[in-house]
Amino acid sequence: MQLERAVDAYLRHISIERGLSEHTVAAYRRDLAGYIAWLTERGIGDSSEVTVVLVTAFAAERASAEPPPAASSLARLQSSVRGLHRFLAREGIETDDPTGRLRPPKAARRLPKALTIDQVERLLDAAGPQGGELEATELIGLRDRALLELLYATGARVSEVVQLDVDDLAHGDVVRVRGKGSKERIIPVGSYARSAIDAYLTRSRPELSRRGHATPRLFLGARGAPLSRQSAWLVIQHAAERAKLTAHVSPHTLRHSFATHLLQGGADVRVVQELLGHASVATTQIYTHVSVDTLRDVYATSHPRAR
């Protein structure tokens, strides 16, 4: 099959049949565009012409590039290429999969950065006031406070939170979140987040909604359109600046902090796995390595010869 057509068929497959997110599909599209360009330079225009030698040479060249690519980026690139050729072989478009011997690089195990509880409280206070402190005209502060409270209270990805509809909060103390692969999960919502959301829904969202077209989305921008991932990211950045937090703070920082604080509080790792929407508990277990200071404290107070 002609390479461009093969890539288009594969991207449709992962988008429609596997339900991968637009962000993931876009990343695969960029990776495969580079792969096709590399093959085209070598006179390869059809997927049947791709060999093990070519795939191995492509992977080796990308791995030795300057500056060196991040292990995670290289792993995703190889995953894109493997996925394409496995799809073609599974669908019977090609008889062989030339990526069978390709092994992904071993990514470095990086511990996620989490804020302290005090830092989280400073961040939330900087985002906007709690429900009873503002006049109804101060719309954006109520929205920003509700957004950050919900991100920290649920550990949800920012892409999941900006996709929430008002009806997803219909059960009061829980929220229905749609994660990767359109899988749904139910997450409890604490009283602080619920209070901030209620204030936003009653005093801010109605006015924001009047500024744009009707939409069921929970979080709206200043003109009434659904809040984007990029805008949510900026909300957190501005709050971090006002809170004078020197560490890099992103939407994922709140997700990491959510998981870390739950485990520090005694939550079972499998419960945290379910709340985060991780397919494997191994993904969640990285958070058990975060609290080195806690381990030192327990050791120092418990072991008879620690001091």
C-alpha cells in the first residue's frame, strides 16, 4: 500500500476503533510524517518495500541524533512505527511485520514532582476566592478557583476536566470522568471543591454562558465558549505566579500531588490506581517511591539502631 494511504488508514483505526485521544493521534501523525519523509528520501514509497534493515536503520539514526532525543519521545516514535506495521500485517495488507525485532528504548524512571499540601493551598488561594467572598460580577476568579479545586480534588487530567459537562456532576459528591479510550470512572469530590463548584455554577457560569452559544460544558471561557486545555494551563501558571511558587507547576503537577498526598495519608495503591484511571497498578506504584523523607522518618523512629 502507498505509504501515505497506509498511515491514513492506521490513524483512522487508532482514532475510531481504539478511541485514542486527538492529542495522541496528532503525536502519532507527526512521528509517522517524519518516518515517511525518511523512507521517501531513500526511494521507498510503498509499505511492501519496507524491510527490517530499513526500520532498524531509521531507529538507530533517530536515537543518535543531536541533540539526543528524550527516551520518552524516542519510545513513542518507535511505538508509532511498530503500530503502523503491525496494523498493516494484522489487516492482511502486508504479509510481514518488519518491526518484529525493534525493541523500544528503556525510558528513565523519573519520579513525578508533587507540591506540598501548604503549596497546594497557596496555589488554590491564588487562583480565586472561595464561594462566599466575592461579588457575583467577579466571574473569572470563581471559575479559576473551581477549576483548580476540582483538578486537585479528583486527580483528573486537565483534558478530562475541560471535557466535563454540567451533568457529570449531577450526583453531588462524585464526578463522572471520561478518560483515555473513552473509559468512564467515578471519582469522589470533597467539600472544598464542591463548594467552589457550586459558587461558580450559581454566580459565574450563568453569566459566562450568556456571552456565547449554549453548551453543556462545565467550564467556560470569558466569551462563553468551552474552556480549552491551553487556557486551563494558563490559569494554573498565573495562579502559581501569584502564589510565588518557584517550582514548575502544570496541570499534571496537581495530578501528581493528588496521588502523592493520598498515599501519604494511608490510601491503598489500588484505590489510587482506580481514581487515576491507570490501566496497570505498576503505573501508579511510581508514587510509592516519592516520599523518601517519609521513609527516612519512619526508619529513624522505628529501627532500634537507626540513630
